[in-house]
Amino acid sequence: MTREHLPNRRGAITLDFAHALDRGGQAFAFRATFSAFDDGRVGELFLNSAGVLGTALDVGARDAAIAASLALQHGCSLELLRHALTRNEDGTPAGVLGRALDEIAKVAS
């Protein structure tokens, strides 16, 4: 499958959210910025841990966003990616990437 490139000039939406890394644990602040293809499909995601830049938590979030962006640009849908990620027993996302994608799905549709 060929990688689909985003337009050179494109808008972006930034979302701030909190996510606890374990049930009942401390919630950390994150920032997600995403862009879409001309047809509205999400095609790019930037993710970082607001306030603790450069930490292992931040690097993990940024790397997850890069992998997700490549999947989206190679034809994986946002919905497929969301549903492929680990969920808690109550259906909420277990990881920060899943939480970011859920937040994006709320505003991207």
C-alpha cells in the first residue's frame, strides 16, 4: 500500500485532555494536534505530555503518534485504529494514544 501524503498547507486542531496511566492513578495532562486530508479523514497526529516534556512518558506519547500517523497515511481508518487499541473493562481507552484518538473522533466527525 502506498503512503498518502497530506496537503502541504493544512489546518490543524489542538485538544488538551487528561489521562490516568492506571486505574485510580494520577491523571497527566496531554496535548494532541491533528490534521486531515482534503476529504476530512484524519491523517496526522502529534501528541505530547504537557508539562513533562522530554520524559519517557512524553517520548512514548510522541512515538505512538508517529506510528498512528503512518498507519493513517497508509490507509488505516481512525475507527479501526481506535478499536484495535487496548481498552479497559468499561470500554474506556487504557493508553494515552487510545484516549487521544477518542478525543479526536469526537471533533473530527
